[in-house]
Amino acid sequence: MYLEVKGLKKSYGEGGSYVEVLKGVDLSVENGTMCVIQGASGSGKSTLLHCIGGLDEAGSGSVSVGGMEICGLAPEELSNYRRANLGFIFQFYNLVPNLTVKENIQVCRYLTDSPLDMGELLDTLGLARHQDKFPSQLSGGQQQRCAIARALIKNPKLLLCDEPTGALDSSTSRDILELLEEVNRKYGTTMLIVTHNNSIKQMVDQVVFLKDGQVKKNYRNEEKMPAAQLEDL
């Protein structure tokens, strides 16, 4: 397995404000798989993603990515792990406003020794004719495409997506999901997609449901549907 999570626990606060968010999560994901993580607000979805990404420190348990145990790594080691392995896509695009599309992407290009080809990536994501525009000149969908390109330029082995279509309308959401589908097919990128949208589970290889900080369902999707055919986005 490329990703293995065992007995993962995470809590916040102390005393009366103590909250246990993850309560012993077990999860494994094969290399090259698209996996959706679903659950109600407060179920621990984003916290799980952040622990896998090394943005949050786990209370206990194990997270192994590509054979590397990341729980307990020193801050510099975690930074190296993220640089070498991960791409992040968030609901709010976090683009640098005074940099162009191409410059926003180049910021992450310099973090790796084996980046993807910039021209090919811009073409794949439909950004070639927008590369000299600033974020304020782009639609929401174009900004999300830029955020995806910025995450992908590093050629990451694992792409973590936290509500990647949450701020988009139905048509644009479908475009973004088709794009993620194409990236998975073209580059073999393993993807974890946190989403509230129930339709997205139909297009992925694996579906995980969290409830109250625990995995309640975890199954392979035997009849995947192309993103272009999804309804109710």
C-alpha cells in the first residue's frame, strides 16, 4: 500500500474545551488510486487530511506514505516530506495576488528537482492563454485550475484535495473533476479528495466515510462513472 494509516488519534484543547477529533482511524490506499473521504461537518475529514499532509501533528498512531513513517518527524523533516511527496489543493485558492498565473505556478516549481513541463501543464489545465493574467482577472474555476497547476508542477506522488469544488458552481465543478480525473490518468497521481458532495464518490476508486472521528465505511468502487456523467454537482 502507498498510504497506510493505523490507529490515528488527534485531539485539540484541554479541560472543558478538550475535543477528540480522530479516534483511532485505520485506512490504506493503493498507489495511483483516487479516494474520496466523506462525512458530516466535524467528522474529522480535514483533520485526517492535514495529519497525512504533515500540517497537523497526530496525537498517536501511524501514518506511512510510500514506506516513510511521518508521525514523529522533526519540523525540518516534515518540510522535506511535504516538498518531496505532496501537492495540496484547498477550497480557497490561496494564490499570490500580485503574481501572474505562470509566476504562481513557478513558485512551487522551484521546490523540486523533477518538475512537470510547464508548457504541457498549462495546456493540460487550459491555462496557456491565461498564464500572464493575475488572479483578480480570473474566474473562480480558472483560479482553481491555477491552484491545481501549482500543486501539480512539483510532480507530487500524493495530491491532497480539501473541498476542491466547494466554492464552484455545478458546471465548473464538473470541469475541475474531469481535470483531476485526467491528471490521475495521465500522471498516475494518488489522490485523496475530501468533499461534502455525494456525487463525487461515483467517479473514484475508493470511498471512505468518517463519522465521529472513526471510519464507518471503506470500500472499493467497482463501477466507476466518468466525471462528465456525474449529476447533482
